[in-house]
Amino acid sequence: MAIPDDLVLVAHVTGAFGIQGWIKIKPYSSDADALLHARTWWIDKPFMRDVDMMQAKTHGDDVVAQLMGVADRNAAEALKGATIQVRRSHFPALSDGEFYWIDLIGLEVENLQGESLGKVADLMDNGAHPILRVTAPAPAAVEGERPKEWLIPFVDQFVKTVDQTAGKITVDWGLDF
């Protein structure tokens, strides 16, 4: 079976849940919508394969799920440490002005003056709001020097536009911040 090219890493299995083959999962997102809505998951243990998700529900900060072919606690425990990926095309639709983090990584970032800050390397959540980690291109002249980096709160005050089609985010952020 061919592995889809739009898989996104969304969680990992932390162990068994109960005695009837349910697994406990730690999502990598604060909301597990993509994980809960996809009916087919891709699991990398013992090898990368697709698995039908029969039932899933939130359980505190985690998710518990029953998968096709995982019939008892021993089979569930055998999946501990496995990563779970979901096809990007199976993610729930978003409202206007909402974005999946995976779609922002790699976008060019420039400020209101038209100066390039670099690209979104990553996002992180500080509890209050997401933060863009923007990395400037590595300096060509000084080998081994780390590129300049900005941590920009992903809030309306600083992020003015996100144009996924053009691959660009415009921010109110100076080069000297």
C-alpha cells in the first residue's frame, strides 16, 4: 500500500487504556479535532500502516481510541510509543482567519516596511496565544553563526495579514526587535 504524501504527525500512543484494546494518545495540538475526525490513521509501529479508527473521544488532555484489529490490552500496549499521522486532506475545515500551524510553517515573513524577516520555522504555544518563530536566512559571511530569530506573538496587534496563496505573512515588527 502506498503511503500518502500529505500525512501530518498529530499524536503518539502513550499506552493502553482499559482491558478491551483501547489506546491512550497524547495529541500534539491543544485541540484534537484532526485526530478525532479522521477515520483512518497512519501508525508507524511495527511498520507504517493505515488503521481504521472505530471510536475516539477526549479524556482530559488526552484522547482514548479503539482501533480495528487491536482487541485486547496486550495489543494496545504493543503500540506504546507509536506515532499517529493523519492525512492533511482529512483535517476539518476552518473558518476564515483560522489556520493550521502546519500551513504557516515555511511562509515568508515581512514587516510593514517591506523588509524580509525570514521564514516561519516553527510555532509554539505559551498558553495565552501562539508564537511564530521566524528565522532569518543564515549569514553567508560568518560560518557557524546562528541565524537571527524573532519570536512574534500570533495576535492581531502584530500579525496583520496571512496570505497562504502568496506564501507570505505581514507583521508589525521591526528588524531591531
